[in-house]
Amino acid sequence: MAADETSIKVSTAARDRLARLAAEHGTTIRGLVEDLAQDTPTQAEYAERAELARAELAAALGSAPSPEAEAKARTLLERLGSAQHGPQAAA
């Protein structure tokens, strides 16, 4: 094992599922986990992005969106995200 590598212990069931997911995505378990770690924002990164979005909206619109407008937008984005991550159609 190289100096910059480590191992992660998971259950056999989790390993098997990761292997299936990796195969479906044309990658390895290592690639799948590394992509997850690199591409998934932390809570702090989400908060930073939200603050930047508020500032951009305030600059463009002259005021920041209300908490109610933010809640509606968040609900819409969550619904869209759920639809995006649902079963994929066969190509």
C-alpha cells in the first residue's frame, strides 16, 4: 500500500453493494469512493455556497430572497434532486 493510501472497513453487504454500484458506473470501488469524497460537499461547503448565492441574488435583485422564498426554492430543488437520483432509464 502506498504511503498516501489507507483502507476502509465495511460490512460484506456494503462491499458487495459498492462493487455493484461501481460496475454500473464503469469504475472501481476505489474510484466510486474517491469520487464521492471529492464531489460531495460538506455541510460547511453547502452553507458557503448558500451564502454566496444569497449575495449574488441580492446584488442582482436589489434584495435577498425572503426565508419563505428560500424554503420554496429548497423544496423544489429537493424534488428535482429526488427525480434526478431515481431509477435511470435503460439506454
